[in-house]
Amino acid sequence: MYVAVLAYVFSSTYSQSAFPYDNACEYQGPNTDNILKKYVGFHNLTSVDDSVNITSINDTKLYKFCNQDFIRDGFKFPFFPEYQGSDKWMTDDQETIVTIFAYTLLFVLGVSVVLYIRYLYYGVKTLFVGTYKVRHKYI
């Protein structure tokens, strides 16, 4: 049962930390205005048999790739929001929830390790210590 609870807390923490699962972060780097100028305005997309007009407005946000995977790209454990680095995709509320989940994961992991060591101790102890007890006093 301890392994199931540990797996649940681990997967919950991981899924909360990676939300919204799109690997997209808002770009706020240099030349943001110059990049937007290239795309703001009216654009006509033409295919073989159809034409579509697209309008891009000035308050469009730019996005870039950011790695939201704490497991495959340099395993980071537990999944604290500080591991986002410069790519910040979590909201403040999400950071709070992920921090609570991460500390819960550490607590459950600690309790599971203690209980497993206790289980091993008593299991090994029964191999070397007898359980026979004398029930009668001899005269």
C-alpha cells in the first residue's frame, strides 16, 4: 500500500508541475517589438483552391519552447517550482500547489522509507531471535 500511495503522490506532483503540458512559455526577450512588427497586420494565405485573410493585432503575445519535463531532461526531484529556471510557465497559485505537493511527496517518501526499514528489521530479527516462550515455571 505504501508503494501505491508513494506512486500516487509522485505522479500527482509531476502532473501538477508540468501543467499545461504544452512546452510553451511567453517570450519576453530582446527584439519583441521587431518580431511583432513582422506579423502584425493583414495577411492573405492562399492555397490551390482557397484564400483566407488573417488579421494579427498588436497585443499578440509571443511564445517560445520551454522544457516542462522534470524527468527526461536532467531528473530533478522533488518537483519544486525553482527548477523552472528562466523559463517560467507556472502561475503563482500553481507554484504554491506544486510546493505543497513536493513537500507532501518528501513526507510520504520519508514515512515509506521508515516503515520499510522497520518491516525489514522485524523480518530479519525473526530469522535470528526465537519466539518460544516458557509458559510454566519448573520447580
